[in-house]
Amino acid sequence: MKLSKRILVDCSDPSPVLPTTQCAMITAVDTTQRILVMSFRATYGNTQLGEEVLNYFVGKKQFFDVGMIFEFFYDAYVALWRGGLEQEIRNLKYKYPDYEVWVSRLRLFKIF
């Protein structure tokens, strides 16, 4: 599997008090298994965790026709999509039209 692109965007709620929250993801290509991967970074840091917890009480949004998701995650997806993911997926599907698209969550570990 080979990394194709890293995407990092500001996905925080507009607030003059809280620091900004960065949402991140990568795309990758595996020519052996014939797959394209979209991997979203899991919660990173206390600010993002706080926004997610507070957002729990706001409600959910319709995510296409597949179900409902919390507003924070919906907004983060849209920010990533508009921040380069849309063009990246279009380019990859053009280059590899018969590859499957897999979506995953990337968990980062801090090693001491």
C-alpha cells in the first residue's frame, strides 16, 4: 500500500475561546488488492474530544441515505471533503476506476 495524500483542515466550531481543532485523513492505494483507502484520524487531543462530547447533545444529521451521524463528525467530513478529499477521490477513481474504496479510522499511538 502506498500513501497518496494527507489532508488536514480546521474543523472546529467557531469559538473565540477554544483553540482550533484539526481534522486529518490520508488516502492510499494498494495495487495488489486493488483498493483505494480513505482513512480518517481518530479523536486527537482534549479540545477535539471536548467538542465531540458537547456536540453529543446537539443532535444528529442525515448522512446521505445511509443513516444519521453526530453533527461534529458530519461537519468534519464536509470540511475534509471540501478541503481536498473530493478532488483526491475523483482523481484516484479516474486513475483506478475498477478499484474498491475502503473507509477506515486511523488510530495514532504516542510512543514514549
